[in-house]
Amino acid sequence: MSKSQILYVMTFCLCLAWGCGPAPSPRVTLPRIEGLAREVLRQDLRHKEATVRASALAVARRLPGRPLWSAARRLLEDPDPDVRLRAALLLASTPRGAATLVLLLKAREGRVQAAALAALARLRGEAARPLLLARAAHTQPAVRQAAVTGLGKLRRDASVLRLLQAALEDRHLGVRLAAVEALRRGASPAVRPALVRLARSRRPYMALRAGLAMLRAGRDQPLLDAVARGLVHQRWTVRVAALNAAATSGHKVAAELARRALADVDPRVRLAAARLLLTVPSARSLALRRARGVWQVACESDRAPGLCIQAAEVLARAGVHRGTRTLARLARRGKEAHVRATALRVALLTHPDATLARDSLADRNHEVRHAAAWWVLSGVRGRGARAGGGSLPVRPPPGRRCRARPGSARRGAAPGGSGGPG
């Protein structure tokens, strides 16, 4: 054996004993990438496209503290009304922000007026009563809806109650739904006949909202009737909304309804039922089998990324690594931007991963960058926190006491929701 061969063998043995690979990279932690996330948002606040600036302002508004207020002040004079609206919503507690909201009440876009009116109602409280009463009969339905929503949060008097009852007959569905939601808070005997009539409506979302309002008044039969009609509706979104309404009510039949929905013909309904049944021990294994079946069909072919994300979310919530890996793969290598952004939000909220967030901050699409920046800076952590969906109440075994799990009793998606991310 030559000297070079002996030297090679000795070097190889030393590498096996002590290790001779490259120096390990520093571990990615949230404090290391918080500065990077702030810089990403600052750069996007100066972006040439208005949609990117508005999206960055929306993220900054949801962050704790005032990290980007100084950079947002100059956008109060932005030429785009959406950007001015987002900047005013962020700075609503300042004099300039409140003044900009008042000016936006005269904007041409109804959605801009509605958002400004809703912000002023939250900011001023009872002092916004004249402003809301004056716009309860506005020509734009979005403005009327915002006015009805704001009036529902104020102290009830004869004028407010009369306007809310009149809004139940509005020609626009959104205004009627807002009136039902407003009347849910302490439904008085005077409006219960109208709520009973709306609970029998052929419009499924209206019937579910009115049923929830009657449930707060102590009557559960209108809601059960609306849920029964919704579960046999031809549209899958209505069936998912009926499931979520039953879960929100906390009624004892909600778990049985979700079990039956596991056999639905539409995989999105089956996934919504499986997500609700994860907290029910007797149905957890069946729910996971249904979710795995949808995952195999949707994720292995990559033809339905939205359905794949929903199936992977159910698996990730249950602690199955297959779902976590699928979400991370779609967040990094999804072909479409909205797929990457949706998968990233669900992945970070079901399984926190600072490395995935750091990599997504460099994505070419602003929606993905902003989803990662919000997670890094907002402080929302933990498995399943605010990731969508709800859970069913679990009755403890007889003779045993158990603590209620946070968020597991009466939480659920809104009755009008689609039942899944994206």
C-alpha cells in the first residue's frame, strides 16, 4: 500500500470518528427572520403596483404594535383608493387616519365607502349613530349592509329596531343577512316572528343564519329544520354550511350529522365532516380514513391542489406527517401563486416551521411573501390555531371530569363559508 493510500484511509477513519462534513448552518429561528419579514413589507409598501401596496398594508394592520406606521403615513395620499383605505384603516386611531376615513365616505366605489363606514363605527361607537342612520337607506347595498352591521352593535332604541326590522325585507341578500346577524344579539320578542319566517326561507344561508338567531333566543327547532334542509341541498357549499352551523350550535345531534356526511358524494363535504370529527374519539379513525382516501386521489395526481390542501390539513391537524409534508411541498413548489399561499398559511398554522417561512419570504409572488411575513410577525403559533374549520363538543365519560380544550366546544366556520381554505 502506497503512502497516499495509507493517508486516504487514515483521513477516512478520522472522518468517521469525528466528522469532517461542512460546518452546520445556524438554526433558523423566528428572531433571526423577523427583521427580514419587516424589510419585505417595507419594500412592498413602496411597490409600483397598487395591489401589492394594499396587501402589505392589510398585513401591517393585523400585526401587534406599530411596526410600519411611519412607512404607511405617506400612503394616505396614494392615488389608488384601495391603498388609501388600507392606510387609513391602519392609522384609524390617529387624526390623519380618521380624517381620511371621513373623506373616503364620498368615494365612488361602494366597497370603499362601506369599509370606511364600518371602521368609523368601530372607532366612534355610539357617536357614529347619526352617520349610520343616515346611510341605512343608501343606494349602494354594500353601504347599507355596513350601516346595518354597525347599528346592530349599538344600544337599541325604537329607531334602530325599526331600521333593523325594515332591513329584513331589503332586496339585497347581504343586507338581509346582516340584519339577521344584528338581531341575533338579544333577539327581542318583537322580531321573533320575522326570524321564524326567515328560518323557513328557501334561501339556505338565510335560513341557517335565522336558525342560529332563534337558537340564541332559546328555540332550536328552526335551526335543526334549516340544517336538515341544507344537508340534502344539491350545492356542496350549502351542505358544508349546514354542517358548520350544526357544529357552531353545539347541539347533541351535530356529531351524528357529521358522521352521516362522511358518506357524502362530494369529497369536500367529506373533508369538512372529517375536520369536525377529529375531536370525537369514537369517529376519529373513520374521519382519518376518509381524509386519507381523498388525499390519495387528490394529492398523488396533482390535478386538484385545492382539494389536496384540504385533505392534507385534516391529516396535519391529526398529527399525521404525511399531511404536514404535503402542505410544505405545495407551499414551496406549487405551480400557482394562490396554491402556494393557501398551503403556506395552513402549513404554518398546523405545524410551525421557521425554515419554511424564511424560504417563502423570498417568493416571487406578494401573496406568499405576505402570508409568511404575517406568521413571523403576528405571534400566532400552535397546532391548528385559526387555520379554519371547527370542532364538535365532546361529552366526557360518566364519572370522569376533563378540562375543556381551548376552542373545541362551540367554534366553527361561519354558516356561509365554503368549508375549506382557498
